[in-house]
Amino acid sequence: MVTKSVKRIFAAALAVATMTGMAACGNSTAGDEGAKTSDGKTIIKIQTFNNFGYGKATNERPGADLWSKYEKEHPNIKIEETVASGSDDARSAFNTAISSGADAYDIYAVDIAWMPSILAMPDSFMDLTDYLKGNDWLDWKVQGAKTADGKTIGAGNDIGPTALCYRSDLFAKAGLPTDRDQVAQMLGGDNATWDKYFEVGKQYTEKTGLPWYDAMGGIWATMKTQLKEAYVKQDGTVVATGDKIKSLYDQLTATSEMSAHVSQWSDDWNAMFKADNGFATIMCPAWLVNNIKGNSGSDFKGWDIADVTPGGGSNQGGSWLVVPKTSKVQTEAAKLVAWLTAPEQQVATFKAASNYPSSPKAMKDPAVADKTDEFLNNAPTGKIFADRANAVKIVPYTGAQYYDIDSKFGDALGRVDVTKEQTPAQAWKQYVADVKALS
């Protein structure tokens, strides 16, 4: 889920909504076994964010209506979902509950950006291993929720395999190939590199005077996922200002003329998806397709997608479900978590809300594997994102310091790219000082 991840918050303000059909608070009573409805059903409370596709479809939020299905199969259960507008809002509520020991929810949807902090306190969450034996996930997804001693404290939900979305209309005007297979080959196919991507971008920008990509931060979001140890080594050594990161920083900031110089998720960024002077390419995790559609309008023609990622496979975003030990209905909550993340339900939420599954079995289901997208010129998005998921070979190490340092790195890129208040050298100097201050 985006991270919808990473992250990337689609709404600026907190808008927590309770799904239609929940039992009202006044109808519940609490006991040692957990809260119950007035007719004796066990209540399972779950917090999600953005749209996991679990609930009933509404005008604002597509859904697979999984709550009704589960409650029909388990008549002793009543599910209450609270939906936060974004990952940051959900995390704030999560942190408050966990730090205070409150049993606010029995299940939490957890963004990829939170997992390091959760893995750092494994004793606060259930080991779900025994409940998840019937489920399957990509190996790297499993590793993302395993503790040092082998416990599985998170059940894998969606992922964000990354392809390249591009404006075929702008490509055509620039004399570049528009066929998605030819675009992939132009960038190097399976051996695509950032050097090649920027080489083509330079040619495009020099010819058209238009931006090749949206923002340095968007490029970095992909680049950093291709590094095993971007900011901190697994032994705790901080390498955030070392030669490897500095080399990538220099490579990226040297491409300033190719950038649209907009901040991702800003109004200016939203407007450029369909503008005649908009950016020609964008790194495209599976979940971003919905944003492209929303910002361009359903009638817009021009966006396409290529089965290629400069620098190798990349996963951006994704989520897990966890059960805190403060829950008074841990067993029932764990059963629901296992059911929600099973292949069948991952297929259902993909069909309803386009959340790409982390289950190989779900990925092979015809509803996923044969998916095409009319908006993207009938692109075989099911196949493309499966290929991109299978291309992921690196699971970045994200220790406790990772996201604090990453925020400072993003700030540095923003000062060069968006506000243009500093030169690359000045921004790097401040970044080094910021990293030092964190320690």
C-alpha cells in the first residue's frame, strides 16, 4: 500500500473514518475476552490507511467487501475497520497506542516505513508463524517481517514493484519510440542502467526543452531500494555520507536540467501529469497507476508503461498486518490476518483496489496475471508488474536510523531540485552536518 507508501501521503490532513456497518460503541461491552456486540459477537478492531480494499465499495473508495464475507463465514465475529487518510496519520495513532500499552486495535496495517521500528520491539507483537502456514509470499516479502530469531510478526499484504511509466505522446513528438517493448530496449532492457536512462533523458531534454522526469526525490526513491546498505550497515556503521552515496548523489544532482523541479504530491506535481509541458517519465510502483489516472483524468490519452527499471528491480512501498499483544482477542485477530493475506483475498483486493499482491499464487491468478489497463494503452500490467516483482533481488537493510537519515537526504535533494536554494555542494555539506547531528 502506498505507501501510498513512503511516504507518500495522499492527503495532508487526518481524516479517520469508520466503515459503514460497524457496531456502535454504545452496543459493545468489554471483558477479559475482548469487546462484544450486544448480541454476543466478538469484535475485532483493525486500523488501516488509504485504501486496502477490504471494505464495501463506495464512491470514494473501491472495495472487495471482505468484511461481509468473513462475517458470513464466521457468524460469531464483527469487524470494525478504522481508515486513516495516510500512512503518517495511521502511524501516529499506532505509536500512541503501542507506547501507552492501550488495546486500541487488534490488528494494525503497517507501512513498509514502519517495519524497522516494529522489528526492533518484536516482543510487543504476536508471532504469526503457526497461523500463516497456508499462505505464500515472495521470499523478500517474508524477510521484511521476520525478527532476528526467526519469528514472523507481519503477514504480507501488497507490494510496490516498480516499472517505468512514460508519456507516449511526448515521446512521439521527440522522435523516441513509443512501443513499450522498444522503450524498454532503448533503456537497456534487463540490463537497464541509470547511466543509460539519464543519457536518453539528456537527449530528450536538449531536443524538446521539456523535463524528462518529475523530481530527483522520485528517482532517488527507486535508486535507494537497489542498495543493500544505503545509509547504515547491518553492524550499525553509518555509511550515509560515504563514497557510494556521494557518487549517486553527484550522478543525480548532475541531471538537474532533466527535472520538472516539482515536489512530489504537490498541486504543481499533480497538474503536470497531463500538461503539454509535463514530465515524460516517472518511476512507477504498481500503486502509482491509480494516482496517474486520477491526476490525468480518465479520458486522457498518452500514458503507457514499460517493463523496465533502471538499475535493476525495485520495490517501493507495501504493507503488512500485525497483531499487538495488547489485543484481548489475539487468536481471532491472527485468524483474520491469515485469511486477509491469503492468495484469494489478495486477488480480491487487487481486482477491487489495484493493490498488487505479494503472493506468487495470487500473482499467477488470471485476474492478476492477465490484467490489462485500458488507460495505459491496454498495457499488460499484470505481467509487467509480475516481471518487476521477480526482478527484485535486494532487500534493503533499514535499521532504526534509516528513515531519519533518508529524510535528511530527501531534504538535501529538495534544496537543489525544488527550491533551488543551494548548490549540490552546499546541500551535501548541510546533509553531512544533519547526519552527524542525528548521531
